[in-house]
Amino acid sequence: MGHEVRVVSVVELGASKDRSFYLTAPWREERRELEGVEVFRYYLRAVPKAVRYNINQWVKLCQEAVDRYVRRFGKPDVLHAHCCKNAGLAAKEIAERLGIPYFISEHLSSGLFERDFGKGWQRHAWLKEQMRQAYEDAACVLPVSRELVDDLAPFFGKDYRWQAVSNIIDTNFFTFHERTQSPSFRFCCLAVADIYGKGYDVLAAVMEKLKVEKVKRLNRTFELHIAGLGTDLRPMQELFAHVPNVHLHGHLDKHGVRDLLWQSDALVLPSRSEAQPLVILEALATGIPVVTTECVPESLRIPEACLIAPIGDAKVLADKMHEVMHIAPSQAFSDAVRQMASPAVIAQKLTELFLS
């Protein structure tokens, strides 16, 4: 789009989760170029269970990083924070000091916030207030869906300017792919191994139901391919131990995800909470239909491409998975995603917002 863009990134490392890298990660700025964009990366070694201290240190390190940026390149015209936690907090402080506007893209759902800070944020009311103030002072908040505004209203209210802007996907990479019908219908599910949050417990019950009731009538066998961080570990192995034709792939890189989508006939995502799942956009971009739940925003429910079941309802989800077996992949699904979430479309929307 002709704009000058650089990224400041602060990566928080956990003492247990990132044990080896926690000790060996660079202590100074790490400068690199990613796809033509300069990225200045810093690592914060978090103190276990010290939430307030870690967030304050994150914001402080981000402020110092932007100070270095200004000395090198001058004052930016706009700050774009990619979610309020913790970038929105830092953007508010930095923007006030520099006298420039800031925008917050938001992609975290209430469920993800409560996973980190507890039900109702009872021990972190101070943080909720800081984030609410960052929302209200922003030039505009950019939730990935309209529904996310209502979802987060109990935390941050609605007293701020907002404009829904979809997640972006590489529609030149996730492209339509012709499939040839085989005797086996191949479902895929792409989600981290959060068994309750992603609804894997429901999916396991559904696969048992499909095995007994549905597929015999359709005269086709079926497979389920599951991929995502941790999906090849013991809890998932035990969950699907008694279901045939289920393949657990674990983590896949970008090319592995695309290959799995190209080899699949439909995506199933039985989540209990989502803001705007990228995997649905990626699946539709490759042309396959999707079965998911009511937590998915309306913007993703492309007619004839998305079948919706109530959250946690194994019976209806099984019916929808049976129904999707009659829907062929379509170039029209891919075209709809390109019009919604391609780099060119999102860049144009952001440009208009930043210049308004």
C-alpha cells in the first residue's frame, strides 16, 4: 500500500514453559527482516505467578523499544497495537507521550481473557480498568468481529469507538484446490489440544455416533484428521482411543496445514468459544465447507458453506457432519473469503481507518 511499516515485538518467556530458551534467549534487541518488514524483537523473562510485575515490565520494555525506534526513524504517525493485552496498554502510554493516535486490533475472546486472569478477573480488577481505559482512549478499536464487542462488554463496556475488521489470511497461499471424490470422506479439525474449549470431547462423541448411525446410510467410510499443538499427546490419544479412522497429527507448519486442507473434504470445529477463528477462513479459502458452532461470528457463516450446530450438542453436530458430506468443494467459497480477508482488502480498510 506504499506505507512505511516497522514492528516492535516483546515476547514474554515463561520459566517453565520456555525453560531452555528462557536461559539462552538474547538479552539485547534482535533485529531481523520478515517478508520485507523490519522487526525489532525483545524477550521478557517473566517471573512465575507475578502477573502485575510481568505486565508492567512488558509495557516498560515496549516503551524503551519505541524510544529506540524514534531515535532511529523519527516519530511514527500511528501506533497499531495487536490486542489490548499487553500491547494496548503500552500503546496508550507511548501515544500520549508522542502525541499520536493509536489503534487496537482485538482478537481475544472473553474465554481467553478469563483463562489467563480467572473468572470475573477478581484478583486483577486493576488490569481490567487499565484495559478499559486503553479501549476508551484509542482512536479506534478494531475487533475481528461485531460479536466480540458484546462478548467483551462485561469487561470493558462499550464506551469507545470501534469498527470490525476481519482477521487477515494469505489468500495467495490458501487457495482453491480441486478434490476428487474418494470412497472415504475426510474431515479435518485444526485446533490446539484444549479439549473443553475446542469441543474435542463433543467431537469424540460425534465420531462414535457417525460410526454407528450415519455413514452406513451414506455408503461412504469416513476419516477424521486432527492437527494442532498438543493434539498428538496422551490426553487426545486417550480421548479418541476407541474411535476408528482418527489420525492425530500434532503441530503442523503453514505448509502442513494447507496440505491437510487440500486433502480434506470438510472442516469441523466444535469450539465453545471463538472470536474469529483463522482456520475457518483458511479452510473456506481452499474451497471446503465447514461444520462449526454458534460461537462463530455471522461474518464467517457463508451461505451453503457453513453449517452451524448449538455449542456442546453432539447430536446436532453429528447431523450437520452428515449433511456436509453432500456439499462439494467450491471456488465460490474461496472467492468469498478473498473478498473478506485478503491482504489487499484488509490493508485498504486499515488505511482508510488510519487516515480518517
